[in-house]
Amino acid sequence: MHYLLTCAIITILSQNPGKPIKLKSYIASTSDKVTLAHAAKGPIDPRFGVINLTDAPAPGQKIVLHRNTLKQQLENELPGVRFIIPSKIVITRKSRVMFVSEIRKNINGLLTRILPAGSRVTQIHFGIRSLKVPMGSLRFEARSPNGSQGRWSGRIEVISGSLSIASFSVSALYSLYKKVPVSACQIRSNQKILPSCVKLMAVDVAKYRGYFQTIEDLQGTKARRTITPGTPFVRNIVKLPDLVKRGKKVLMIAHIGQIRAMAWGISKSDGPMGSLVKVMNPSSRKIMMATVTGPGRVEVVSRQEMK
């Protein structure tokens, strides 16, 4: 960050005897702090270095450092050194204008970092034409992000050090291509999905939810509706095989704190992998909700005890 300094010639009287040392000071910055640095000829008190004076101003704002406040702060930092300071020092932050192309480039870089790996941003929309920002390093951060099926929206905050410079709404479209199973032929409703009717093809999966990643994942499945050639296989068009059957014995697993309890139960409904089913504990006759985790296995999700 760079700053303009007015009336900032400070004379320091060293504790050691001799002529006063004339010191021409200037304002620099580390992070979001305004600091006093120095350049001098001749001996100087070795304790004098770079001292934080105050928080940095926002673009277009000014900071006025009054004599008494500044003198007290410097003398607290350097006991035994006497300062002669002008009545006030005025600091303003240099700024520049960031135009649409640079704003878009920064947003694109941010989205590339936060979107799923391999995503490519195709469109970015925001409602500002330019942005007045301070000189020096800036960072863009996402606030309240919301994304689904190839769309992203949220607010972008522009930050300098720890100071928020601007905030504005952004929406974007993105793509993510992967080789996933798609239909190689027409499959009718309730028809079994055979390996001969499945092939791998590069698809923009950002547009789909719950897509299958391998051909093996479709083993034993059926079509919920007619599937045309080239359609990616997703959960809502595929019926998974039931791994537990109504009235059959299942192994119930429950996690209570650090304890893992197991018991046999009876399934009250059919269910594929990942689905919720009702199971009954034969000893207590209690009905519990459980998630199907494998063939004949469920994990209890309700906080009921298994006696």
C-alpha cells in the first residue's frame, strides 16, 4: 500500500549529547497498519525502527495524526527519546480504478478455486462497471454462496488487509466434464439395464445431480422410465436393486456415543442402498428408522435403544 504524507518532517533529539539529528520521515504500511519509517544521516538511537501508528484509511478518506497523540505513542514506543513534531500529519491513501476486465479476471480466479476441481467458468454476471480500490494487494472472497446444476451465485467482497473495500452480487455459469455411464440404446420403463446398453461418454456433469460414476454401479438396476440413447444415468431415472426385503431378517447397527451396538431385526419394507426403511426390534417390538448400508444390513438413525 502507498500513502501520501503532508507536513511530516520530524526532528528527533537523541538521548546522547551532540547535535540534534534531522530525520526526514515518510509513511509506509504493513498489512492494514500505517507505519512510520525513517531515513537519516549520522548516528541514530538504535531503538528507533518502524512503528505502527494507526489503522489504514479507506480509499478517499483521510487520517489526521495530531501532535499530542502521535508524540505520546512514539515516546511510549521509545522511552527516553524526545520528539519535536508538527501540529498534525495528514495521511490519505492512494487509490486506483479497477475496470470490468480486471474485476472479471479476479472473480474467475476466485471461482476456479472454490468450485469443484476441473470446473470451467463459462459466464460471469455482475452489476458494476468499475471499482475504486487502494494501491497494493487485494483479495476477493465469496460470501453467502449458492450453487447447483452448473450455476453459482453469491456476494463477492473485496478486501485490503482486514478492511472491506466493496461488496457486490455475482452470478456465474460453469461446466465440469467427466466420463460417466450413458445409455447406448433405448431402455423401456422397468426394463433391466444391461451392460450392452451402457457406455462411457464425456458429459457436463455440473448439470446433473446424483449421476453414476462407473458402469459397475448400475449392476442389477432397472429403468424407472424410458431412457433414450445418450442420456446420462442419474438416480431419479434408475431403480436400484433392493438390498433388504420386507419381512426378512436384517443386521441393525447403532452408534451411541463411542459405543457400537448390533442386533438382529426384521425389515418392515423393501429398500435399496442408501434408502430409509422401517425395522423392528423383535425383543422390544419397537419400530425404528434405519438407512440401508448393504445386503441385509442397516444403520439405525433414530435414537431408540436396541434391547
